[in-house]
Amino acid sequence: MKTLQDCLREEKIEVDEAIIATIASMDIEHKAGQLFMLAFGGDDPKRACRMIENHYLGGCYISDANASTPEKAALLSSALQRCAISSSGIPLLLGVDQEGAWGVMMSASTTGPGNLGLGATHDPGLTWAMYGVIGEELEAVGYNTLLAPCADVNSNPANPIIGMRSFGGDAAEVARHVKAAVHGASETGVITTVKHFPGHGNTSEDSHRGIPRVDRDMKTLFEVDLAPFAAGIQAGVDIVMTSHILYSAIDPAMPATLSRPVITGLLRGQMGFKGVVLSDSMNMRAMRRSYEPGRAATLALAAGVDMIMLAEEHYDHDAEKYEIVQRATIQGVIDAVKEGYLEESAVDMAVYRILKLKKRHGLLGRQNFILKPETVGSQAHRAVEEAVCSRTICVMRNSNECWPILPDSSVALVRVVPASAYAILTSTRGIGPNQEVSAFDTFRESFLRIHATTRVIDFYGERNSMPVDLSILEKFDVILAVTEDYPLPGVDFDTASQKRAVLRLSGKFGHKLAVVGLRTPYELAEYPKVKAYVCSCSSRPCAAKAAAYALLGIVEAVGISPV
């Protein structure tokens, strides 16, 4: 039977005798708890503390559903750490999906434009600076683990879930930005993550819904999908998060999270990663439909994953039921060890990596955490965000010279999104963009602040009953149609209605129509008659504001489409 020392020798990992002694003093229940990063519902930490105290958790997944302000976040992180230290003596990893395009932390946080917007700047220095801001804000409230950046190369325009979460479609460019993001965040002391290994960019299915399949050959995988992960590893990233995607060239039978050839063979063996491997949420429908929770966690650990994450999914808000699933998943791992289905040495090795990470970041033995919640959304951080967003705007067509908008031009600003579509933005909770104000509303407010005579028109009417009478648009010099999209997990934003509206408008008013895409620029291929198209590569408020100012000639549109 293998021992922990045997595993360390085999993998040529530096031996830390103090950590080995800590693991030797732990029973299987304490060890198993360290392998889990769990979410909890609501803003009362009592439920989470009960799980931490009863199951000795290694980490918690945090979102704005748990703490909606910086002050509440600081109180929450302190409370959770006190629970962990009193029960196991080991502080928690507190993880947040603060990617930019996904702004899970809280509405007051400084997200920047998101990765695709950063990619549009073609300046890794700006990515470095923006991720430095993100890292500082996490550290300021005691959230020590950044579950970002995405290292996915968005090579499939039909990808329903990555899109604006990726830095772009060119592997070399994505790699440069991933490296900069890791460096920028790491400088603040926060733990960094690259995801979704071995890449979620070439899928046409959302892994929140099912298990996607990628059939690329190994040569292409190394040249495209894996290149940004290699850059992240070279930059010293702490965690690699897996994807629930089947890569047939590596393992034709199992999705990456459960695949030993992917985790142990490729990531650890061929790519030399020695840090912590974290699963994507095992509560995603892809896993729930195919595997019993305890079985899935056991398979992942046997494959070489170190830590199992169960993030709160927006389609599962029954907190009591969710806690039952969490307990069953932990117990499933404990039972697998006791019954011989999972080697305890594999558990020991995973715990070793987790404790080594915590020690490297000064968490082991730490009792007090100095927090500065006032840092979140500070004036200095907003200045960085504004400077970055001003570089993201891309002019992809302008043959009818609709912009910049002249002060005396009569302008119709047309919302082509049905009003009912926006409800989904706030119904997603725990993951996703968590955007309280739509991109259109920010664009409208910013545009009207400068060009107050602009007429705002809802294409589908205020009640979504029928399209507006287009004859009312005849009198305007310029028509701006604003399209939107959001990277929503497990659901789609209404883009079909927008497409119908833009096609009608371009067919009748192409000579004076400009489309403003507060989203990815992939839609442009659908609009052959659109002569002017400006894209922010982002749906975040700062990018919507920058797009408005670019159209008005206040800022220069210097971005270049990253896809």
C-alpha cells in the first residue's frame, strides 16, 4: 500500500515534514473535509459554519448572494475563518468567480470589461493592471482565492457559455493575457486559478446543461487549447480548475474532471503542474445527470483532482436539499476510502497539496485577518477600470459614416431587446454576471448625458406586444440599434428577437443605421446589410459607457476585435 511519502517521491515534490505530521494526525473525516469547497445559500453564515464545524471543510465558494456589500463580505469572511480555525485549526480557501464578465463578488466591486474586452485592447499590461485591482478587492474583504482567469480559447463562435469570459480566439494572444492576469492578481497575494482545463472554448454546448465533447487531435490541442494553460503554469498559477468536457483524443470514455489520463497523465505528467487541481462545480447538471454525487467526487479524486467544488447553481435554491447533497458527497468519499475504492494515499496527497498552498500563502497558523473593505470600488480602482474600458471599443464597419455622432444630429436610440428578457439577469444568483442594471440602460444614461435630445425607442414596445411602427424613425439623421448578450450559466439571453429587429432595421434604414454591440462581435456575420458596427466586447457597465462616449467622439475607439 502506497504511503504519502511514496507519492511525494514519485512526483518529485518537495517534502514538508510539518505538513506530513499534520496529515498524520488527521482522521479520514478531517482529511475528507479539506477536499471540499462548498457553497451555501443566503447571507447568514450559521448554515455554512455548521458545515465547516461538522465536516472540517477546506474551503467555501462565495458570491454576492452571501454578502452584498464590502462590509458584509468582510464580516462574513471573518466569521467563516473563525469557524474553521476553531473546528479544524486550518483556515479556509474562500473562492470567488470574479472573472470580470462574471462579477460574482458584489455589485460594488470593480470588474473591468471582462476578459474579451481586455483581449480587444491587445495590451497585456492593461490585463495585468485590471487583475491587480480584482485581486486587491478580494484581499480587502478576506476572499483569498480568485477563481479566474479563464484560459479558454474561444475558437467556436457558437459557444454558449464562454464568449466574453475568454480573452479571444487566438491562442497566442489568450496565452499572453492569461500570463498577465495571473501575474497581476498574484502580486496582491490572492490565490489564482486558470480554468476550464483542458479548455472550454471549442464547445457548442454549455457544461451546465450536459457533457460537451471535443474531438480535436492532440497536435491541435497543444497548439490551441492547452497553450494558455501552459502560460498560466509558467506564470506560477496556484490552481487549475477542470472542465466537465470529454476530450476524445485524450480519454474517449470520461469527462476531464473524472479522467486520470487528463489530470494525472496530461496536466501533471506532460505539463508538469504541481499545484492544486480543483474541479468545476460538481453540482452542474452535466454531472448531476450522469453520476451520483459521492461517486463523481470519488472518481475525480482517483483521477488526480485535489479539491471538489460544489458551487451554488442558480437553478437550485433549496438550501436544505443542497446541504443534504453536500453531506452525501463528503460521506461518499469517506465511505470510498473505508471500503477500499479510493486509496487513502490519494486523499493524503490531495490534502498535502491543499495545505502546502495554504502555507505558501500564509494561511496556516494565521489567526487574524486585516481587512479593508473600503478598498472595494475605490476611486483609484474605478480610474483603472475606466482607463481600461476606454481601450476596448472596436469599430468593425463604418461605411455609412454614422459616427462620431455630431452634436446637432437627430438620433434615435433603439432598444432591440424585449423588456421581458432582462428578468433573467437578476434571477441568476451565485454564478454568472449578476448584473443589476442592463448594459443598454448604462449606455442610454451615458449617451443622453451628452446628447440630451436623443429619442429612446423600444423596438418591441413597452409591453412586448408588437414591433414599433418603423415610420417614426424616418425623421432621424442617425439610428442606433443596441444589441446585448450576457454569459449566463445554463440559460440563454434572448438574441433571436434582437436579430429579427436588426435585420428589419438594416433592411429599411441601412444608410443611417449603426449597430452597437454590447456583447461579442460574432453577431456581425448575421448582418450583411449593416454598414456601421461598433462593439464593446463586453456587457459590463464600464464598457457600455465607453461605447457611448466613443460614438460621441469623446474617447477614441482603438480596440481591435479579439475574435
